[in-house]
Amino acid sequence: MNQKEKESPKISVIVSTYNAEEWLKKVLWGFNCQVFKDFEVVVADDGSGPKTKELLEEMSKKVFYPIVHVWQEDDGFQKSRILNKAVEACNAEYIIMTDGDCIPREDFVEVHYINKEPGYFISGGYYMLPMNISKMITLEDIEKQHCFNIHWLKEKGIPKTFKNNKLTANGIVSKLLNRFTPTNASWNGHNSSGWKKDILNVNGFDERMQYGGQDRELGERLFNFGIKSKQLRYSAVCVHLDHKRGYKTPESIAKNQAIRKETRSNKLVWTHYGITK
């Protein structure tokens, strides 16, 4: 029995994607560099064409971890629906969620794994890269972790800002920054993790929601359910590759804000538009 056929993994990582093979390949390579290795990657594919499937078949032969491809027909932006299908497909009790444009640092899965705790979900952060550097990153840069090295990034033109601490902080400094950051420890679709049973207990994502905030709304229902959150944005690190946001419309934002307002004001735990219909 090889490693890909053994018992359920300790972690399932959901990676969402849509017709972005160049970025997805870099992300999958990032997961191949992880120091913690007992995980599977579940690709939540919101209607990509055949090139994504071909990439996943090719990458399955090159990476040490199993890849599960969960696909649905292209029906516009239906990320909540495909994420719910991916949650059901996860073989582990604990799930990390990230996006197909976020390359994980080599300790990414390990940080989520060692900080997981019953009754909590974890909120991580990301470091946004401009388009020119996003394209420039090679597989070797990922293997050698150059794209997380602030000196390498500065050589490529990244300005000096406070957010650079996300890449340079470690040990006690990252713990202090995690504790004192003003950012809410919300559920962030690009970098969060939680227990599968907790996600099922609130019925997953609200499938009425379009682009913008559907991840936060899930987190708000988890809070209403009594789950607390841990802030790890300076420890669980990924770099976010640049891309256009074609689905962000004023209508989708307004619709989502109305759903979130109802969730908050009525302290809703369950969505009737989630995994169980």
C-alpha cells in the first residue's frame, strides 16, 4: 500500500479554483514543499475547463499527497456551492481552506495542525503580491521558499511596509502580532481552518451568496454556534498571487451584506441554503 492509499489523512486542505492553471500549479507545488505531510488536497473547482483536469492529472504523478478533484458545471460564480461539495468530500476531521492563488509557506499545514483545538477555528492571513512578481515566481523559487523571503521580494521591488512582518515575524514576535493585530479573527476563505463537524453543524456555506463575504458569513454562524476563533495571521502564512476580480459587482456585495446582516441580527446558526437542502 503506498502513501496515497493509506488511512484517512489528518488534514484535508480545500483549494478553490476556476480556470487559473498557472496559479494553481504554483499552489500545488507549495503544498508539495510542506514539512507536515499527512494531508490530502481537495480541489474545489467551480466549473473550470479541461485544462484544470489535465493539470491535476499531471500533478498527481509529481506530488506526494493525494489530490481529490471536485468539479461542477460552470454556472457563473457558485463558489459557495462547490465549497460545500468539497467539504463533504473531505476525508479528514479537520479542514484547512485556501484559494488556488495562495502559495503556502512550507510550515503552513503544520501551523494549522499544531494550533487546532476543539471549539475553535483558526483565522490566517495572506501577503499580497503584485502581478509582475506573481508571474515571476518559478517552481524553484517555491521549492527554495524565495517567494516568502522578504529580501528576495525587496530585490524584486516590494516596498517596505508593516505588512512585511507577516513574512519576517517568527516565534514570540509572531505570537505578539497575532494577539495584538486589530484585524478580527474572522473566517477567511484564503486561509482558515476548522473542524468538519462544526462546519456541518452550521450547514456549510450559504449558497445564495455570490462574490464577497461568503466566508465571513460562515464564520459568523460558527460564532453564533459557540465556536471561538484564533488569530494566526502572522504564523500561518501564504502569499497571494494577483488576479482580476471579475465577479465583484455592487449587486453581489449588497446581496451578501443583507444576508450577513440577517445572520448577525438574528444570531443564525443554520442556513437553509447550505449542504443539507
